[in-house]
Amino acid sequence: MGGFPILSLMLLVPLAAALACLFLDAKAARALALVATLADLGLGVVLWLNFDIGGAQWQFTERLGLFSGFSYALGIDGIALLLIMLSVFLMPICIGASWKSIEKRVGEYMAAFLLMETLMIGVFAAQDLFLFYMFFEAGLIPMYLIIGIWGGQDRIYAAYKFFLYTLLGSVLMLVAMLWMVHEAGTADIPTLMAYDFTPQAQTWLWLAFFASFAVKMPMWPVHTWLPAAHVQAPTAGSVILAGVLLKMGGYGFIRFSLPMFPEASAMFGPLVWGLSMAAVVVTSLIALVQHDMKKLIAYSSVAHMAIVTIGLFAFNQQGLEGSMMVMLSHGLVSGALFLCVGIIYDRLHTREIDRYGGLSINMPRYALFFMLFTMASVGLPGTSGFVGEFLSLAGIYQVSTWTALICATGIILGAAYMLYLYRRVAFGDQKNADAAAMADLDLRELLMVVPLGLAVLWMGVYPESFIAPMRADIAALEARIARAAPAGDSQVAPGGAVGGTGGKEQPAPEHASAHGGAH
């Protein structure tokens, strides 16, 4: 690639198209938005193909000093590459999902989505602390507008709740960033990732960042903005919210909390495990009793993102890789499920589960894809959902058997609410004539669900193509946090032999003495 600024180009394409959309009529705005998002997807493919696996950690770097320590600095590692690919893959699908359902202020709507794409890529590519913060916070604005202008009946309430929750957490993070730059003398993220703050400072910094990332994830109990935002958002808004925006919290933990504050991360690990266990069980039970399809999938998102935090704070390679795989899989699968809800909502204008039934009779293609995404959400082997959940649970099992056990119940509960949903929508008698008269997927809808279905299967059957780009970066992160890693309770070591699996194996005598009478 030489010195070609491909990341800047990926930021510029949707930004320029967003400005143009403001001055175009509905038809032209739709076409331009689709062309721009497909162009960015093409640039993303170029980025993926030119990424040197096993090469330098930071690639495609661009740096331009601006003023008083603030610089326009971009660059990606394997972790950022995968999340950028997820973003550019979902965007054309979102534009397709809005093709017919959005009829008022189409130009502004497309502009908001294109601006969101620029900001999402910016979050994952930023290498300067304040540049990251600007992208991270600015992403609130287009999402706030998308929910507040094109959302459902209670859209204003949902938009305010979304905005205030996520903004409040981030104010503390900004204060922490200012202190860090003052202390370390740099705002360069790769430099800060290797900087050792004192353990006392780490505690406060970790809490400040946690306030922002926990809301963004969203972790229990600060998740209550999510169901409201999902239910009120237009279909494409839900897809991008579940698909990419929630992943910014997980990315924040990987990029900031763990490498910059390893001792504090270890100290607060049990807190994260506790909140994650509560999230998996509580939100899964809440999902079981929902009557609104979008609400059910929104609560399932909270449970799935809890598996991400569990894996991240396992402090080992399986857990970290598993968390990334769950994030990528959840981005595809939850986006696809919201799309499936949107497809039938466009026909019947209701999300009530009881208004449907027997759709496999008159919509067999729809029922097939809906089943594939349901199975992926449950974590069926061969789909993307299985790989990440298995790795995350294997990672946490090495550290805390109880946490692994309780989180595994989430998979059982997940199967219960997803299969219950599918049975009521796709099978059974056709009680409602209007639902029985709905047409099957048309070409536009097939063009949206087929790529998602193929991606879910590709990830499930050949996960190596997703794990390979990030393996070296995960290993570097693990090496950085190894000094603070908590001792595991699952590696019972009779006679000094280390049991367990391929996590960090401590010296046998120390291991045996620490856990002589394990359990």
C-alpha cells in the first residue's frame, strides 16, 4: 500500500456523501448512500487483503501534528481491522433496510447514517486519545437524531435516555484522559498502552473509563437505555446500534482498560464477573416473557455482551479471543435478527409476537433465514455464535469455575427464549389472515439477508480467518496483563502437575500451595 492514506479515504467517502445527501432529493440520496457505503466496503476489503498478518502491530498509520500535543493520528491493528470490517459490511445492508420504510426527510436520514459510518471507523482507527474521544462521543449525535426523528411513538423519551446515559459516563472518561496525558506527557494511544501508571492512579482511571464503557456495552444494571432505544429506533438504527455501537464498549476495554490499567483490571475483575453473571441470568429471564420481538432481541443483546466482558476479564488468550469472536458474531447475528423483525414489521406494522404464527407456510424463505440466525444466536456449532461463546467460557473456566457455570446457563436460557420466539412466529396455526397473506422475501430483502447468512456460516465453519489477524495483538495484550492475572481456581494440581488448559500456567509448587484444597 506504500504511504497511501486508505484510512483517511475511508473516513472521507461517507463524510462527503453525507454532505451531498443533504442537498439531494429522496431517490438520489438513497442511491448515493448505497454507492458510498459499497465504496467503503470495497476499501475495507482492500484494507483486509493488504493487512500483513504477523507484520508490524500498527499498520496503515497516518500522523499529522495539529496543535499543543493533539494530532490527527490513525492506524489499525488486527482487532481494529475486524471491527472496521464489521462496520463497513453492515452499512450497505442498513441503507437497503431503509430503502422503502423511510419516506420523510430521506436526505437527512441517509446523511445521518453516512456520518455515523465515518465516526464508527474513526473510533476504531484513532491513535490519539482525544481524537478517539471526539469520534466516540460524536457518534451519539447521528444515533440520537435517527431515534428521535425517525423512531417509533416514544422516540423522544428513548432518544433522550440513550443520549443522557451514554454522555454522563463519558464525562468522567474525559477527565481521566486529561490527567493521563498530563501524567504521561503524550496522547498517543500505543505509547499509553505500554505506560505504567501507579496502581493507586490506575484504580481511579479504571473506574472513570468503566463508567463510559459499561454504559456503552451495555452492562447490567446500566443497560436500561438499550431496550427503549431498540424498540423505538427504525430497523436500520437497531441493526447498527446492536451491530457496531455496542462493540465500542468492548473495544474500549481491550484498547484502554486492560493494557493501560492491568492491576486495576485484575482488582475489579470479580466485580465485572458478578455484573456479567447477573446480566446473563436476569436479562435472559426477562427476554423469556417479552411480547415485543425487538425487546426480546434487545435483552438477548445484553446477555450476549455479558459473555464478552466475562472473556475479557479472564486475562488469558482464549477469553480475549473469545470475546472478540462474540463481538463479531453478535454484530452479525443481532443485526440480522433485527432485520428479520423489520422485514415483517414493514408488512404488518406490529412487533407483537402473538400477531404472527405459521409464517413458514407463506414465507418459507424468510423462515429459513430467520431459523439460521436464531440458531446462530443460540450458539449452534457450525454457526458464528458457537466459536466465541465456547472460547470465552473456556477462558473464564480457567479462572473461576463458578462464573463459567453460571454463564453457561445463559446458553440454555438463550436457547429457551430464541426457540420459543421462533416457534411462535414461524410455526403453529395461522390464526391471523393478514399475517397469512404476507408475501415472502423479495430481491431487495434477499440481498440483505443472504450476505449476513453467508458471513455467519463462514465464521462458524472457518473461524481461523477471523482469529488469525488478531492473534498477535491478543498475545501482546495477554503478555502485557499477565503480571496482574488472577490465580485460577480450576487448575487443580495434584503432585505438582498443572492441570487445566492452555492459559497462564504458574509454577507448580506455588500453584499447589495456593490451591491445595481446591473447591
